[in-house]
Amino acid sequence: MSTSTTPARTDKAGTRLTLPIAALAFVIALAVQLIGQAKIDVGIGAIVIFPMVWGLILGLLVSVQKFKPLGLDLQRVAAALVGVAVLLLVARLAFNIGPSLPTLLKAGPALLLQEVGHLLGTIALALPLAVLLRMGKATVGATFSLDREPSFAMVSEKYGPDSDQYRGVLAMYVFGTLFGAVYITLLTSLISNWRIFDPLALAMGAGVGSGSMMAASSASIIAAYPGDQEAILGMAAISNLITTILGVYVGIYLALPLADRFYRVLTRKHTREEAAVTAGAPAQHADAELGGAAAGAGSTDTAREAAQAEENRRFRERVAESSAAIHLPLWLSLSVLTVLGIGTASIAAKGFSLTIVLGYAIMLALVLVSIALAKLTKKISAIVYITTIGAYISSPWFFGAAALNGPIKSVDFLSIATVMLTLAGLSLGKDIPLLKNIGWKIIPVGLVAVTASFLLSTVIAEFALGLWH
């Protein structure tokens, strides 16, 4: 009789697992907040590295160190806290949307037109590179979008969970998880400091559909244009929400079919050459020999496809195990994040203030109301409710906007991003082993995909703003 040494996976967590990871995140987040930001001159521009990036890197180092390994369940708790931290970040940004509504309205159709860059930019630039690198059919899944969670269902339904296309989705997801926030911080910082784009166009470009990447990108833009902070945050939040909502429909009905068709066009010559080789057996061979060769080739192809499908299945299972959700009580998640947030916000404000506590109380109320509405309707996500309600109650049209905006503005949005990315770093150790499965080709393809989404959207927004104004 044999016994398994693999511990059972925990699906629920309480204070026993949550408090240790919270304490670790508290120490790291406060330390990097005290370190502050660093500006590095790279010749063609300047790159600003923010506390949230230091937090992500230090969290990652802690999660991968072998001296006292961070358990898988602790890393999953950190990932669960990131999901709730995103809601708090959205709540904070929603209070930048309301006061900026006149500016957002002046942006006119540019806000919608620039979404073409987000939703189709990866196909235009990253897909040809993936074909050049011979990524095979995984090209389609890896390049039809930036591949966050909604992409899984789209590709799985169309091609199957063991397909090469689905493997491409998983590869880009792993890339974005590990490198997305850091890379877009460096990219946006460099481009923003060129000062050739309107800050509102850059803010639209920041809305790539990922909360952490949007926050990191917005911080770099604000560093270059500090006087436009409120408008930048409001525009980035709206752009990110539009990208998230439209991404599902555009992905299903336009981006995925277009990527598949574009891939077939680019690989048509290669496919014809393979067909010619298969059909080009010498005419002098006997019919029996031709039949045997064809049967042998068919058998080899079938075996190769079966082996690839099995490899894809194992990779999918490893990703599923790494990203498996763990349930935390909402009161516990919000309590932990509030303590962490007040600590980092106090350092950012250079002193503790009851106004910061009141700001967090308002954000918590907004998050709780939105979660309740989302559960009640079951059709609209909590993020949409948070954004909509927060934008209205902070707008000039709400009678209590001034009383709410004051405490909220005392909470530096970057302090929330620091907490979120520190927790994200602590959750990444479990994803590092997946790097050997995704291969090196996804790295240049992923870098180009993120660059294309941000840069094409920004360029389109720049021209659209000029035409509209």
C-alpha cells in the first residue's frame, strides 16, 4: 500500500493562512513605500520605477526563495487578496472619473475610437512576429488579445481545451501575469517622458484591460504630467472599463476569427509546401507502396497530434492548479487590505490622518454596495457598479460630492497599487515553474503585444483628439 505525499489542496482560508501573508505584505509594502520612486536616465528618455514595482519584485523574490519556502496555499491567499484589492483600486479611481466627466466628454469619439488599438493592435503586430518565430497554431490564441481570464472560455469553446490555440492563450496569460505590470511601467515611463503625446491620449492607451497594468501605466504618465493627475486617472479608468466590456464581444465576433484568418493567410505558403511534399511521391512507386507511405504518414501525423494534445492537456492542468482560486471571507479580505492600505497611504501622505481612514470607509461602503448589487442582479459585475456609482457620487451633479471627494483624495491611488502589486508578487512563485512550459518565443511576442496595444491605442487617440478638438 502506498500513501500520497502531496498535501490536499485547500479551497477555503481563514485567519490562519491570511494573517501570515498579510503581515509579510505589510512589511514589504511599507518598506518599498518608504524607499519611494527612482528615476533612471536611459539616454533616449527617463524611466521612473515606482514603489509598487519594488513591491512586486520583492514579493516575487520572497515567494521563490528556498530558505523558508512560501507555501502554495499562502501564495493562493495572496492571489485572492489581489482580486479584492482590484475592487478597492477601481473604487479609488472612480472618484477621479466624476470630477473629470467634463474632460471625458470633451474627448468625444476618441475614447471609443482608440479601443481599436487595444482590441486589434496585438493582431496587427504580434501575430506576424509569432508566425515568423514559427509558434504554430498557438499563434492564434496568443495574439488575438492580451489574454486575460475571459479569453480562456472563447478559445476553449472554439478550438477545445487541449488545442494548440488554447495553449497559446495560457502562454500569454502566464507571460502577462509575470511580466506585464513591470514591462508596461517601463514602456509607459519612457514614452511619456518623450512628451510627444497628449497626456489624455496616453491615459487612454493605459486602459489595456488589466487593472494592475492600467495602474502601473497610469503612474508613469502622472509622473510625467503631474498637473493632469485627476484627468489621467479618470480617462485611464474609463478606457480600461471599456476595453474589459468590449473585449469579450470583440474577441468572440471579430478578434478571434480575424486572428485565425490572418494566421491562415500568413502561413498559406508554408501549408502549400507541406502539401506538395506530401503529394510529391515519385510516380514510379507502386500503388501499394504509395498507399503504405500515405498510411504511414497519416499514422505519424495522428501520433504527433495526439502527443501534442496530451502535452497541451498537462500544461493546462498545471496552469489550472497554479491559478486555482481559494475562498476568503469578504470581511477578512477587506479588513486586511484596509490595514495595509491605510499604512501605505499614511507613508505617502507623510503622516497618519483620520481623513485617510474616512476615505477608506467610503471606498469600503462603495465596494460592499456594489458587490451586493452584483449578487442581486447576477448580470453586471461589481466593477461596473463601482465605476458607475463612484463616478456619479463624485460628479458635480451629486449634492454630496464635495464631502466625499475630500477624504478620498487623501488616499494616494499609488499606495493602493503598491499593496496590490506586493500581494501579486507574493503570489507569483507558483507560476515561475510554468516558464519552462511556455517557451522563449512567447517573451518577444508578449512584449510586442503589450507594446502594440498601448502604443497603437495612444497614436489613434492622439489623432482622434486632434480632429475632435
